[in-house]
Amino acid sequence: MGYGSLNIIGLGPDGDQHLTLAARAALEQSTVVVGYEGYLRQLAPWLRRAFRPFPIGAERERVLAAIALARGGARVALVSSGDAGIYGLASLALETLAAQGWEAEREFPVAVLPGVSALSAAAALLGAPLGHDFAVVSLSDLLTPWPVIARRLAAAAAADFVLVLYNPASRGRCTQLTEARDLLLAHRAPDTAVGVVRNAYRPEQRVLRTTLGALPLDEIDMLTTVVVGASTTRPLGPWLVTPRGYGTVQAGPVDRTPSSPSARGERDGG
């Protein structure tokens, strides 16, 4: 049987409305979709393909199954929540392929398709807290020792980065968030702006703007992304904003009439 293909796909926060066009096209062109059973449930309402569901914790099994199916001729979509390259399965899949001696010239094609990450989704719901330099740290010590995580947190806090915390707590792991909060308070004021986003862009979505000193530890779990502001981050109306550094912003005259796209200036972003 001829070789198939392997697309490693980030589903974004909901696997539907915030899925990129390229990711949706790759899913629709696939013959089998491999992933955590919860992610496949997100796809089931609109995608009719063969699903290979796996329980949480079976990341290696998912990757091995996806590679084997691609070698057998299937067009495989290996899916992750958010962006597959950010704490997702892309790194494990590529490492496994390299260990197996995969060569682009001789075997099935492999591609990584980006998705809307948890940090991007959370930031959008909060306003613009990532307008300047930021760092991302996972608090899960399942794969990284806690002393390493704590050292990275301390360095980022001392450098006055905005901090995005992934995997802040779980049922069996609740002390790390408290330790992280205390560590950050050694470098940040208690009134430092913080955003807490749970289930971004899902029906159970919850968005909270608070402070580091008032962080609601018992309301945070694995479905939550925490954004800890820098010294320059501040609440502006309903938003949290970290200024990019354009200097003093002048309100100027307010013209309420619609403007043409050409009058709005150049697009900028990252």
C-alpha cells in the first residue's frame, strides 16, 4: 500500500468556530483523525471521518498510532487543542518520526498546521495583555521538575515579563499554583493586574479580571489560563492592556463616521 500523509493540527479553543481554514481543510481531506477523545467530541458535530480516540495520558500511543496509519496509506490528522506546537503533540510526533528514521524524500509527507493557542484566546478575551514582551510557563511538573519551573518563573518575574501560566492546577496537583503565586509576589506588587480565563470560547467560558494578591486559587484548574501582568499592565475599562510603547497616547478628535479601510493605517501585529 502506498504512503499516506500526516497532518499535526491545532484545533484552537473549540475545534469549530476558531479553527483555521487550513486546519479545517486538512481535517476534511483526512481519512482518519487521531486524538484525545475529548477533542474528537468537539469535531463530531461537523466532521464525518473515522475517529481513533485515546484517553488522556496516552500521548505516545496517539502518536505511534497516527504514524502507523500514515505508513499504511491513510491520510491522518493528529489533533491537539489550541496550537499543536505549544505544549502539544507536534514535538513528540516529530521526535518519534526522527527516532524511527523518517526521511522526507522517501516517506509520507508530514506537516504541522498552527491553531489559535490558549494564550492567544485568553489574551483576546482579556483585551491586550500581551502587547509587549511576555513569557509562557507551564506549571505542570509531570514532565518538568518543579525546581526547574520555579527557577524559570523567578527569572521571568524578575525581568518584568507578562506571564502566561498554562496547566496551573489539577485535582491531584494544587500546591504549585500557590507556590507560583507566592514566588511572583516576591517580585510583583499584590495589585498587579491578572486575568483568569477558563474554557475560552466554549459554552462554559468564564473571564475574570483580578489582581495577583486576590488570585482565586480554588477556582483555577487545568482548563484555565492565567495571565499575570507586568508592571506596565493596567485595566482600561473592561480590558487589561500592556502598552506596546508608542509613547503617550493622545485621544485626538473623535470622528464617529465610518472610515474606509485605506484610512486606517497599516496593519501591524504578530
